[in-house]
Amino acid sequence: MPSSYAAAASGSPSSSRKPIPVAAASTRQPAPSPAAAPAAPSPSNPSGISDSDPSSYSSSGEETDLTSSDPAAASVVSSYLSVAGDGADLSKVGIFLSSAARRRSPPCLICFDPIRPSDPVWSCSASCFAALHLHCIQSWAHQSASAAPSPTWGCPKCRFPYPKSETPTSYLCFCSKTVDPAPDPWILPHSCGDICGRHLNANRDSGCEHTCLLLCHPGPCPPCPAIVPNARCFCGSRRETRRCSHQRYSCLGKCNKRLGCGIHRCPVDCHDGPCPPCAVLGNHKCECGETMEERLCSERVFQCKRECGGMLECGKHSCERGCHAGKCGECPLQGRRTCPCGKKDYPSLDCDAEASTCGSTCEKVLGCGRHKCHERCHRGLCVETCRLVITKSCRCGCLKKEVPCYQELTCERKCPRMRNCGRHACRRRCCPGDCAPCPEVPCGTEKNQKPPKCSKKCNTARLCRHKLECRNRLPQPHKCHYGACPPCKLICGEELSCGHRCHGPIAPPNPEFTLKPIKRKKEKHIDCTPGTPCPPCQEVVLVPCFGQHLGQERAILCSKKRQFPCQNLCGNPLDCGNHYCTKACHVLQIPLSQPEGDQSAIQSLASASAFAEPCEECDLPCQRVREPSCSHPCPLPCHLDDCPPCKVLVKRPCHCGAMVHAFECMYYNNLNAKEQQKVRSCGGPCHRKLPNCPHLCSEICHPGQCPSVDQCMKKVNVRCACNTLKKEWICQDVLKEYRRSGCDPKQIPKNQYGIGLLACGEDCMKKVRAAESELHLRKTQEIKSSVVEVENVPKRKKRRNRGPERVESSKFQEIKAFALKCLLVIFLFIVVVAGLYLLWKGVYWLSDWMNEMEEQRVRQRHLKPGRM
């Protein structure tokens, strides 16, 4: 950055407010065309700026002395002129500065009132820089954003779109630094007096990062006056010294840049922007390689009109794309498939199989974005119009009513709030609160004009069909007048096509003899003229809905009667005879097989056959209760006839649990309880364990408790308590003996069953004595063996108490061990010293590197101002 530019940018605002004479060009000399060859710097041009730079031209004779107009305007441009010198270009901003210096701003484009220096304003900073009243632009923005489909609003002058988030909320100066700038006679109105400092956005694409040097000012910022020493042309083959605002230029040589094709170079002269497409002709193949055409190089990649037709990876479907390169790819029907509503997955469904509906509710979000589709899972799009009845509020919030979701609710209440002019009311129906600006230009009351009076008689001919009869009933004679004659008071009486009699009309005013009336509330009348055909019938008749539902008739004028869908469901019985149609109210379709007697009952619907549509088809499974009762569902779809017999196999075990029977459900359920018990018997032994003894039941497979619980005839070995005596008893005798002794047979283990029932005899006592003598002999032997072990204990203790044997080492081994220890200590010492040395060296190297980096930063900091 030049030193003069930096000084001007950092200068204080107070130093730039002195009134000095400045020449600001209101009209500039036109810049030379790009065809003019740039001249080299001459000795008379010490700045070295190219003569082809339009900013280097001095201003023309038609200049405006801002000092003579206002010292505040001159102080605005002083910092800029100190840098720009003779190359100052204030042609655009000069108009705004001159207007602000005269304290005569253009009127507000919304309310057309003058903008005073003390009024809060907003200026368009994007394009036109027009100043408007702050409250006017706020009302304009709210009204535009609420009426537009997208939340944007445009400037009233240039129509530049602003998002709703940028609606002005506070009064800012022109540079947007100060909120609510105080009025000061020494500076421009609505200005803060500080340096503008806004980025010169017009030159930022060329690398300009300078800011505006003017004081806070209206209008656009002037071009950047900084000097760029090596400004490249568009193609980059030439360098010149130019102003920053005009550093982008054409050298008039060939561009010679590589085109987008990567083969040829650009033949156009040095130009701005991207190079044009390559226009070299050649023969090129399409993407599939089947067609060759002569085309431009930029259009060498094209698609022919031939369809691909190749086989996809699934091997079942062909490619439906047009000409393309590479493989056809995977089949789009492979992978995860779902039902139309997306609730049920079909992971192993083939690509050539169609995913079936799941039968549940669709529940896709309708177009309203709030409610879901209540139909069953279906293919295709859901109903576009959401007919669910909800409670809605109108735009102004004064009316709440239950209406269909798709219908917009507006009330008839007129907004009583005053517009921004303060003179007229809004009077808009159902106003949401953002009242529009006043449309009256100029704002004021309308003038009334009375028609002239005439004393002659009225000679206007009557136009109604009664003619003389109607004239006799009028007050005759009446004077000449504006407007239509008094209306005919007789009833027409003609028969209409619907069968009713015509009850009107009353003749409306004739516009040929009528002045513009005073604005009054318009009277309702029938839009027709006497002498023309009768107006539509105005009789009120009851019209049924499409589905002929009771209680849904509407009172409609006879001339406007038409059937309509009510809010009920169709409710017509489906072909299955069990369910009803759940579609919205619609015209019933007359089946071809319907008898003629039934067609007369719905004759009115036959006339509207264009709107007729069939009821939905029932795709539910059969839900009827089978006779006889069965837990298995009917495999048929929903039907009206009786369900077929159930052939499902039911498994039932036999009474003893040895085997499982399989019966047909219909056969088994038709048997009574006794027959079912009979067929479940396996015919073999019961084999169930008896509850009181360890034996199994010997009866044939039977239901319930076994009959031989206490009558078991099995043989049991009965023993004494020492198992010496043994006898065979019958099981029922054993049970009786247990009960007699007070024992419960169920608590006796199986291996102890029958033991202890016999009393011990002499043989039992001999066996006991023999066992005792054997036990005494065994104990004496154990005592002797323990004495021998005690005698051997001291010997073992002596071996344990012995210490380790000492091994005497030689003198040489001691010297060797001492030398190894000394070498280990010396090695450790060397390692520690080397580590400390390397650490010391590293700290000093790091310190030197940091000092060197600091010196480089200082040198770069001093070099930056010179480069700018």
C-alpha cells in the first residue's frame, strides 16, 4: 500500500472536515476503447501509469466545485483526493454528494413525502443507493415478504431481492457503523462523519483489498485510486503499472490459453472471463461407440438417439437408459424392497417379482405436510387434496371454523387500522396485520361532482317485456335524469327450462346515461338486461351429495345446482358383502349386471356417469367365525358364502403320553367329548408310574387316574434291616404293611422299597459278631503302623534342618567379579554425561532457531508497507 494511501486511510475524521476546494467531475471524458495500443511511460509521466488507464484522465471542464456548494461535502472527498490526485473519478458519487450538500434529498418513493435531515432513513446498499423512510421500507418489506411465495422482499426502486432476515430494524448511517446518527450541520445528513472504510467490492474480484477513503457518504464508493506496479492483462502475457480499479485490461494479443478440450488453444484476442468453447470440427463417436458424427471439438462427447438395450447384471431386465458409456450397472429392483408404504421389508424378493401391499394403513404425509394418508397400503401417489376437517383461523385471527385442510379460510372483516400516511384506513379484508402503503397519489379526499339538472321530460324507451303495462305503473311524467328509469316492478313469469317461473329481473342502471357515481356500498342485483333471455333460476333446491347420504343435502340455487362430495365416507357395501367402502364420497358406478329395477333407484347418478368411479376392492382376508368353532383362520379372501371345512391337522397326545395323534381339525371338532377321549387312546399299556409304589400301570391307555393305585399285583423282594433275610411279597401287601407301621409309601425311595419290613433273626446276630471281630483286628494293625512312622520322623527333620552347603570361590573369580562391577558403573556414568551434553546442545539450538524466526518476522513486517 502506498504511504499516501495508508496515511489517508488512517487519518482522523476531524482532519478531513476542513472546507477545501475540490473539483469533482460530474461528467467524465469517455475512456478509450480496448483497441487503442497502450503507450509506454514517458519522461513527462513520472508516475509510470499506463495512458490506457481510464482513471489516469483528468476531469473535463464540466466540473462541480463541492466547496462552493457545502464545506461538509468537500471534507468528505479530501482524503480520497490526497491519494488519487488528478486521477480522481467522482462521477458516480458526485451526484449523491451534490444532492446531500444542498440538503434536498429526493422524496421517499413509497409515501412521496420529502426526506428531512432529521428523519430516520434506509438506503439500498446493493444497487441503486436510494434513500427511503425507515418506517416506509419496514412496512414495504413486511408486506412484500408475506405476499411473496419466497421469504424475500425487493427494493422499491431497483427491485434487488433481500432476504426477510435483512429487514431493517434500526436507523444506521451510510457506512452502517453508527446507530441513530445525530444531526450535525458540519457533516452530511444521515452521516456519522467518520471514514467510510467499506471494502471496494467492485474490485475485489481482481484482488483489491483496499477500503473507501471518503467520509461516511451516500451513494456508491469511488474507484480504488491505489497504484498497482505489475498489473497483468487478461491472458497474463503483459504487465503494466495501473490504478487498482483498472488493473484488469486487455493487451490486444492472442489469448493462446489451453481450451477446455485440452488439445487446442484459444484463438480470440486477450479477453476477460473464460475462453469460448472449442470450435474445431472433427469426427467423434458417441458414448456407446455405435455412431460417428462430425461435430465441434467442444461437443465431442454426445449421446446418440439409440437406446442401450443391454442386459443388466441381474440377467432378467434390459437397460432402459439411452446411449451411455461403461457398463449398464446393477438392476434398480435388486436389493432391499418394501411394500408401497415402506413398512414391510422383502429382503429376498426377486427383481422380477412385484412387491405386494402389506394391508396396513399407508400413513404417508399428504401434500398439506401435516396429515397422513388414511388409505390402505396402495401403489401410486396418495390423494393430492387433504379433505380432513380441522379447525382453522383466518389470516387476521378473528374467525375460527372447521373447514377441510386444503381450503383457505378468510373472513369478511375489514382492517380498521390506519395506513402509514395517517389519513386512510387499510380496509383490506382479513388483513394479516402488515398493512400496505397508501395507494392514493397524492393522498387526499375524492372530489364530488353533481350532474346538471334538466327540466324536459324523459323519453327513454322501456326495455322490459311488459312495455306499456309497466309504463302505466310508473309515476308519469318524470323529468330527464341521469341513470336508468325507475325499474319495472312486475314479475317476468316466464317458465324456465328447470320448470320454475322467472321472478325477475330488476333492470340495472344503463351505463350510457350514468356518470361516475360517488363511492357507496354496491347494491346486489341480477346481472342481466331487460329484453334479453331470462336470468338463471334463483329458486333454492336441495341437492344431494355424490353418495346420496342422508342429512347431507345442501340448499343451492337451481341454476347452480350440482352434486358435490360430502365429508362422509362412501359407506357403500363392497362385493364381499362384509365390509363397506372407505373412499371419500363419490358417484357410484352402475354395474352392467344390475337389473333394470335397481337402476331406477339411482337414476340421478346415471346422469353423472362421467364422475362415476367404482368402489374399492376388498383385499382383506376372511374374518368370519367358522362353524363349528375353530381357531384356524379361513385361507380364502373375504367372501360372503360359508367358509370351507378346515383341513388343518391338529396334534393331540394319547392319555399315557407315549405317542402323538394327528387329526383333521373338522373331524376332531365334530366329535363329542367321549368320542375324543376314545380316539386319543393309543391301545397299548398305560406305562404311567403308580403314585404309591415304584411300578408302572398295567392297564390299557386310559384317561384320568390309573385304577390300580392300591391294587398292584407286582412281586417285591422284602428284606430285613441288615439285608440278611429276604422274602417275596405282593406289592399291595407291602403297601398295607407300610400303612400299618405308620409310614407313607410315597416317601420311600425306590432303592429302599421293601427293606426293613422283616425282623432280624439269629443269622443276623452271627453276621454282626463276625463283623465286629474283623473291625477290632483292623484297628490293631493301624496302631502298629502309626508307631513305625513316629520313629522315622526325627531323621526327616534332621534333613530339613540342614543348611545350604558353602562353595568356596578362588581369588581369580573375586577379582573378575569386582572388575565387571567397575565397568558397569563407568558405562552408566558415560551414558548420563552424554545425555546431559545433548540436552544442553538442544536447548541452545532451539534458542538460536527461535531468534532467527523472530528476525524473519520483523523483516517481513517492515517489507509489507513497501509492497502495498
